[in-house]
Amino acid sequence: MNKEQRYAKMELRQQQYTRNWKTDLKQATCADPGFCCLSVFCGSCVSYHLRKRYLRGDMTRYLCCNGDWPCSGRCGESRSPQLCLCLEVTCCFAQSVASTRWGIQDEMHLQNTQCDNCIIGTMIAAQYLACLCWIAACVSGNDTMNELAQLTDNIADILWCSVCACMQTQHKVQLDERDNNPGVVVAPYAAPAPQAMHGGAGGYPPQPYGAYAAPPPQAGMAYPPPGPGYGAPPPGAYPPPPQAYPPPQGWQPPKY
């Protein structure tokens, strides 16, 4: 997927995705407490299970990070998709969770709530803050700064584990809804109607089928109707032929 296609997908998500998740991040823990606890202690295994379930068990459709990253399609997915998925959820856990989330949203046109965006943004901001504190501690060599970096790092890790567990529980609840109610799935490649092919970007208004066909002949009139001047030309329209034409009798063409 090139840059233009990724930007087009982002704009589509912002404009046309109007459905809501079965449960938001605040209620995800209460929706399935057991699965949420499993996601805390074994997040990589849960991410592997959810990705495979999102693909409905068809690993021939698998792409690393669901085709959203530059490495997608270049990691030998066609030869050993199971191994590639194991490496993805182990080495790129955050990307695996995000890719599964985006795939579910694309399949059912789901949007995040404002609270969901706030929770995810706080988790990411805590990771950046911890990284900046560690850089400042390394540069300054101050013990107080080092303790502050450790504190922010622990807080960021707690937020990371809890939010990722809630996100994966939210994904699991939504996949349960998809399997129990197939009508929530939006066809990703719906063919446009014949009327839509004439309008939109091309600038032509939609026309019903047969609008550009020839009109039917009227009663008592031949079809097609003769145009003005159809038939013998009027007198004097062309000069008369010369008197020497045709050639006189006995005339032969010259030999070369």
C-alpha cells in the first residue's frame, strides 16, 4: 500500500465510519473480565488469536501488520504465515494490536469514541514522557532525574498493559458480535450502481438506463427521418458536364 492509498483510507475512516463499538474501552473490562486478565498476562498469545480470528482462520489472507506498514508483504508471509504472525506479535506487539484494531474498524465501519481516543492518547503520551525522562537522566547523570525516569517508566508500563488489555478485550467482544450477527459486516468492495458510473468525479449527471439510446420512431414516419436536402440536388447546384465527355467513339488511350 503506497502513501496515497494510506491517506485515502485515513480520510475514509474519518468521514464514513459512523458505527460504534459493541463496548468502549471503559466498559471492556466488565464486558469480559476473564479475557481481559488473560490479555494482561499473555498479550502476545491473545494478539495472535485475535488476528487469526479476524482473518476467519484463513492465513492465506495474512499480511504482516495487515498491510499498513512498509515491511508488509516482504516478510515471507506466503511461505510461512504462522511463523510471521508469531514474530509480529512478539517483536511488534503494539503494531499487531493496532493493525487488528484497524482491520476490524475497516470491516464494520467502526469509530472510536472521544473517551477511547483520550485513553489511547494518554497511553502513548506516557511512553514518550518516559523516553524523554530517560534521555534527560542519561545526559544529566543526576540521581533524582534517574529516579524520576524510573517512576515515569513504571507508570507508562502500567498504562500500556492495562490499555492494551482493554483494547484486545474490546476486539474480542466485537468479533463475537460479528460472528453472531453477520449483518454488521460492511462489504469492503461493493460494486457501484450503473447510475453512479456516469456521475461523481466525471462531472456527468446520473442518467437512467437507456437515456442515451436513439428515440423510437413516430407513427407514420420512416426511421431514420430524411434530412433537408436528402434526395436529388436542386437545379443549378452543380455545373453541367463538358460536351467532350464521354470521349468520342474510336478513341484509344495512349501507349507508354
